[in-house]
Amino acid sequence: MIDWAPIPPDPASGVADAYRAACHLELRALKPGNVHIHAEGHGMTVDQFLASAEATAPILASPGLSVGERLHAAVRATREAVGCNTNLGILLLAAPLAQAALMPGNAPLRERLGHVLASLTVADADLAFQAITLAEPAGLGRVEGADVHAPARVNLLDAMREAQDRDTIARQYATGFADVFDTGVPSLRRWLEAGAGFEQATEMIYVEFLATLPDSHVIRKYGRERSEWLRARASELRENTAPDRAFTLTRSRLAELDRDLKYNGVNPGTTADIVVGCLFALWLMQSRSHPS
């Protein structure tokens, strides 16, 4: 039985609460290489991530904003709250999901999201580019027709399509959040229905993504060879993690990889961002007004 917290009847409150829940839960899971309550790292603290979630929740849930306005205001609030980039990838995923959840009507969340993505404008791209530049993500490159350091010439969806082959977050826009809705959310549900707790289910999908999806943050900073090494390490952990094997992925094995990655300065940040996107989507879909 999945123990869901009640979602308030007010849509904005529900979106904000779902977002906070996703951010807090991700920090409670032992995700190798990332910041979490079991071990901080990379010069960042759990408190910074909590402060970032609190500063951005009301903005993401604010009615009447465009995706670009939502994203830009949230990145600016993060910089004011913690002075560094803790959540750009999370915000890039959360802004359109929040926009979809706030739409009137009872269509499934994924259907609403499709409308949101198809309606993105050049103005959304311009604000998103400004937000990305403000956040200063490590290893950011340039793409023909979608250079974040220049005024946008295409809408945000087309800009993300330009970048999808080198950035997992961009690919979510280009594919209708396929990794979130086709892999992450169903996997979370399977683990929860098999009796795993939320933290354990979160760890399981993190390892699943780490083993199957190249982390674009690691690729930008260290190259594909290091990314493939990371996938191989995660695949070793994943071998015995099917639900019918009674959750044999132990915290000690996760902690061992966590220490190794942090010692070498490797942070699979994109994978953690995708996990937050999955948790946020799953939580939103529990509301009766936002079915799956």
C-alpha cells in the first residue's frame, strides 16, 4: 500500500507541496555521487538544497506565469537564497510539469504536458537562456541556433530539440518527458507496489537510470569514457535489484560507490535531476484532478 500525503484542493498549493515532497525525498535517498542526508559533497550542503526547494516552490506553483517566466524567476530566487547552482536541471523539468498541473480540466498530466511543450515560445526560450546563463552550469556548450549566451532565435521546444543528443534534460522536452513517464514513474510504482519505501524506491530508480542513461553532466565535465565507467559501476549494482529479489541493493554498496565518486569529484547531477522530475510527476498524478 502506497501511503500518499493528501494533496490540497487548491491547485497551486498541491503543486508546491508535490514539488517540495519530491525535492525532500530525493535528498533522503542515498544516491551515489550526489548530495544527500547521508553524505554531502562537491562543496554543497543539504541545507542549500532544502533552501532552494523552499525558495522556488511558490514560484513554480504560481498561477499566471509562462514556463519561461517560472523558470527565470525560480533560478533567480535560487541564486538569492544559496548563491550557487543547486537546481537548474530540476527547475527545467519542474517548470513545464507545474505548468501542466495548473491547467484547468481533468486531462491526464502527460497529455497536458504535451500541450505545454507544444505552446512554448521564443520568449520562453529567451527567458530560459537567461536563466541558464545566470545559473552558470558546469561545462555548458553552444548549439547552432540555440546559443544560451545570445538572444533566442527559436522557441524553447526547438532549442531543446537542438540539444537533445548531448543533454538528457533537453531530451525530455524533445520526447515529451519519455524517460520520466515511460521509465521512471512506472519503475517507481513497481517498487512501491512491491513493498519498498519511498527512499528505497528512489534509490532503485536512481541506480536504474545511472546504469542505462549516460549522465550528461558527467559527460560535459569528464567525457564519455568516464560516463561509461560510471554506467558500468552502476550496472554491477543493478544486477540484483529486481523487485522479486527482495531489495538486495544494500545501503553499504550504495555508500561504497558514493565515497568512490565523491573522492574522484564525479557528480551524476543530471541523473538526480531526472529522479526529482519522476518523483514530482508521480506525486502530481496522485491528485484526483490530475490523473495519470
